[in-house]
Amino acid sequence: MRLSIILPAKNEGENLHVLLAELRARFPEAELIVADDGSTDTTAAVAREHGARVLSAPYSMGNGAAIKRGARAAQGEVLVFLDADGQHPPEAIPKLLAKLEEGYDMVVGARVRGGQANLGRGLANRFYNLLASYVTGHRILDLTSGFRAVRAERFREFLHLLPNGFSYPTTITMAFFRSAYPVAYVPVDFRPRQGSQKSHIRPLRDGLRFLAIIFKIATLYAPLRVFAPIAALFFFTGLGYYGYTYLTQGRFTNMSLLLFSASVIVFLIGLVSEQITALTYARAERE
């Protein structure tokens, strides 16, 4: 199968000299694509110098937008995504491809312990992994890793869902799991970030965006996993409050009625959403 290696890049000319040379030496037959996200340095020139296909944007649209441009233009049957900052080791790509050959549709390079940029980001990623694992019903080892190999046909099914920012790995991972496309993880020792360019990720802003994406995909693919716990929370809170007011005042209050009503409404919204999702999948299968 033909391989396309896609690198989203913004002002990474300093790192691309070494990274593209290594990729070309290891994968001489692969299609190299650099999705230039409005760089103002030598990113495009360096990429062309190493024989990579350059997809330039006139201004920065975000990491996810660069990924989408690269995926649309790629001609390979298998797509490999890795960052242009040098953190993702090219020598680990054969491990991803070997796992893909076992029948998986996507293989993700998961950071091993100690591979996080800092303690705060490591704890945040662990929380995202646990939350996404609950929503999808599968164990997710690294929700935010951008280092992955995937079958192009499957990946392009979800291009319309991918955000333009840094949360594309979150969206595509959860979409694959909820669509019953098998996903595997391979432990990878990430390298320290290379060069003088700082990370484009804003921890607070992008962290909140990751959470929003998780709930967006959850309500799109598994609505009851979101609505049912909320409905249960309202119900048992109302039940507890009713028990308290009955013992202390001997009556059923309006607040208990409101909580019970909210529980029923939230559950019914989740149930209707689940039916809409089922109808959407049935229509997609017929097409």
C-alpha cells in the first residue's frame, strides 16, 4: 500500500531540515506532504528543498485545518501524521504500520510515562483519557497524540467533524471508536521538542476546547452516555431532598417536583437523541 506522510507545520523550518531528511532516508517511496499553516519563516522553502509536496495556506488556520488539507491531497492508501517539531520519532513509524497490518483501521503512538511536556499537561491528558474512555466504552491510552497511522478511506469519512484547532486527535479518536473502526495503541518514546520555536498550544484555552470536543462527539455518537448520568443525578438529588423535607416538614416540595421533572426531561432528550443517531447510521449504511 502506498504511504503518505503528512506534517502540519507552522514556522518549523529549523526542524524540517533534519526531520525531512530522516523521513526521506527511511521511506524513500513515501509521499511527503508538508501542510504549511501560514508560516512566515523558511518552512515552505525547506520542505521543497527536500522534495516534499507543500500545501501552503495564506494565513494560519490551525493545526486541524492543516491536517485536513493534507488528508484531502494525499494519494496514499495509508496516512501517517506526525508533528514537524521533532517530537515524534520517525523510527517508530514501522511499528505503527505493522500494527495496522494486523487489521486495525488506526494506530496511535501513545506517549509512555515521562513523555509529557510537564506535570500539569500530563494530569490533564490523563483526565481526558479517562473521560473519553467512559464515553466510548474503550480504553484510550493517549487521546491527544497527533502521531498516528490510519487508513485514508476511513479517515476522510470524518473530515467534516474535525475542528481547525489542536483538538483534531480527540475528535478522530472518539469518532473511530464510536463508529466501530478498530483502534490500537503502540507505546512510543517521544523526543523533546526541537528548535527554538515554542509550542502553539495554549493549555487553558485548548484544554477547555478538548473538553467541548469530547462532549460534542459524545452527544453525536453516544448521547445516553452523557444524558443518562445527568438525569440520574437530578432524580436522586430530588429523591434525597424529598426524603429530607418529608422527615423534617412532612411534605413534598416544589423543589423536589422540579428535580424529578428535570430528570425525566433530560432522560427523554437523551433517548430522542439516541434514536436520531440510530436513524442516521441506518441511513448511512443504506447509502
